[in-house]
Amino acid sequence: MINRLDDPSSGSIYLDGEDTRNINILSLRRRIGMIFQSPSVFDGTVEDNLHYGAQLVGEKTDAAKLLERVGLGEEFLQRNAGSLSGGEQQRLSIARTLATNPEILLMDEPTSALDPAARIRIEELVTKMNRDGLTIVFVTHDMEQARRIGTQTMLLVGGRMIEESPTDEFFTSPQTKTAKLFVEGKLT
Amino acid sequence: MRTYAQISYAQLGIALVLMAVTLALSRLEKLDLEKDLLLATFRSFVQLMAVGYVLEAIFHTEKWYWVLLTLGVMTVVAGRTAARRSKDIPNSGWIAILSVGIGGLGTLGVLVGLGIIKASAWYVIPISGMILGNSMNATTIAMNRISGEIKLRRAQIETALSLGATSRQAVDPALKAAAKAAMIPNINSMMTVGIVSLPGMMTGQIIAGQPPTEAVRYQIVVVYMITAAVTVAGLSAALLSYRQFFTKEHQLIGE
């Protein structure tokens, strides 16, 4: 909903104080890049995939540099995107989204379809991108994962925001009863 | 020119023997198709006899509005038939009628306008039958395929949208697949026309006494015309259909 692939049935979402419904939808989606639960690559090579977003607005992109940012070597450029492993495809998806220079990266459970090794590499990448200055909204059901990589944690239950606080505080001293139950693993 | 050998009602009756053989085979092999075969035999006889009389009346009046009405009825029936297989597409009826109309009647209009086909009921109605029939099939395939492709490629389409693609850009691979699927059967038949199959119109002209060298010229025009009609109808159907799956804000509808 943040990038308006769908709209909320009620309420509004603001980006820098502006209702997202008032922002041109195509530019909004380029400002808020999205990574899905299961990586989805387009037909063609890794390089074709990396150029996709830039080509939409008639721009060019440095494919090798993008691959480097997500920890993939230049040798991947000419490989068929469909032949990559799940973890590699997810990293390619991140690089493809970074090509549009997003201000925010929305990641919807990006590791839930990956094996543990691939999950760790994505988590390291997310932490690094965040340290480099990229704002990341990371959706997860995994409490430990939120603890490992989060800086600010927001608990949403049934579409409503229950609590928002720095990650350390959220897990050590939750303020609401619901958040407390969640942290104790007792929220049903 | 050879004289045309007519088929009498008695000869037509004798041809029914073929249907009797078909019925007997169905019964012998327990295909359980006897009821359908009897109904189909009856319907084809009645429909074709009726259309014979209707066409004869229209050809003799030569009134343009009767010709237009006939073309209109043919287009609507073809469109409705095409839409029947794509009920999951909202407004499928209108989309199919419009696609068949643009492809079939548009192509026919161009050829009549260029003077290649005579603007007479004798020519326009039989030829439009061939064009509309093919446009109907192309529309059916294109609509069916685009709907299937969008469902199949949902994740890819949403990924493209999330990268800032318009719905048209996001759906491009699905559109290409649908348009190709609609065109390929016609391209195949173009490749083998005259070798594997002798088309109906050419066969008819030859039986009616036209020299084959003249009949083929007409047939070549018809083949090109059908190809153009199929392409326009298939593309129109795919382009009009995909819009039904998106909101104006480039959001893919449904789960």
C-alpha cells in the first residue's frame, strides 16, 4: 500500500507530509522501491533485468556497479536471470530496484522464501544499505530478524499500528499490552 | 467457362446417407453422440437453407441498408460467440464485438474503398462471412490468452509496476503472447494454402466454372485480407481486454 500497488480501504498514507494519493503514481513507485516475498525476474539476462527500470524513463544504468552493491560479480551480467538461485534472484531484484534510485526501499518479507544461508546474506545487505543512508521499511513476522536488523520497530496488528519505538526499546520494554504479549510470543 | 452443375433436392437427400453412416458409427462405437448428431444435422440444414433464402432476397433487393444490417448481425453474433469463452474479463461482450468489428469490417472497408472488392452485396456479404469468422477466432484466442497470461504472470506484472512501469508496459510480454497466439494459426494456414488445403472460396469459384488461375487471384486477396483482419482483431481484443484488469492508477485488480 505504501507504493500504491493497492489502496487502503480507509485512512491515508503520507510521504514527507504529502498524501501519497496526491503524488503521481509512477514517480511515487520510483521513489519507494519494493522487494517482494518471492523474487520475480523478467525474461532475459541479469543485465536486461537491471536496465528495466531505467529504460522505462529513457535512462541508462551502470549494471556492473549495481551488481557490486548487492554482492554479485560482473560475471553474472550475461547469465539468464531465471537460472539464478533464489538468493541470487532476490539480490538481483534488490539491484534492479536500486537502479531507480529509490528514497525508500519497502521489503515485504524478502527472506521468507530463502534458505538460511541466503537469508543471512540478504540481512547483511539490508544492514549495509541502511548504514549507507537508505531508508528501509522491512516487513517481517520473524521477531529475531526484526531484532537483528531493525533500528525502529513498528507493530501492526489487524491493519492498525499498535506501537512504534526504537528496536532495542521495543523488545526490552514494550509499552502496550499487545506489544508485550507479542514480544513474549503469546499474541494469538 | 464450364457450366455450373447444380445439386438437386433429391441429391441433397442422398447426401444424408453420410450422416446416417456417422450416426451408425457413433452407435456402434457407443460414442453417445447420436442426439447431438441428429440435432446438428437438422440445425445445419435449416440454418443453411434459411440463409440461402435470406441472401437471395438481399442480393435481389441490393439495398445498402439490408447489407449493413446483415453485416451488423454477423458482427454481433461473432462477437458474442467469441466473448463466451472469456467470461472472466469484464465487458467481454463489448470488447469482442468491437474487436471483431474493427478487424473484420475495417479490413473489408479498406478493400471496398480501394476498389479491390466490388461494393455489392454479392461480394461483400460472402467475403465478410470469411473475414468475420476468422476475426471471431482470433478474438477468442486473444481474449482467452491475455486473461490467462495476466493470471500466470501476476508476480512479474506487479514487479514491473513497482519499478514505475505503466500497466501497458507491465503487461507487454502478456500482450505479445496473446497477439502471437491469435495470429499463428492464420500464418500456419497461409504457409500451407494450396498445398495442404484448397480454400473454400477458391474451391467454390472453380466449381462454379471460373478458371483456377483467376480463382487463385481472388483467393490471394482473401488470404491477405484475413491476415490483416486477424491481426487487427487479435490486437484490439488483447489491448481492450488487458485494461479491464487494471485501475486507472496502474493497479492490478484482484488476487
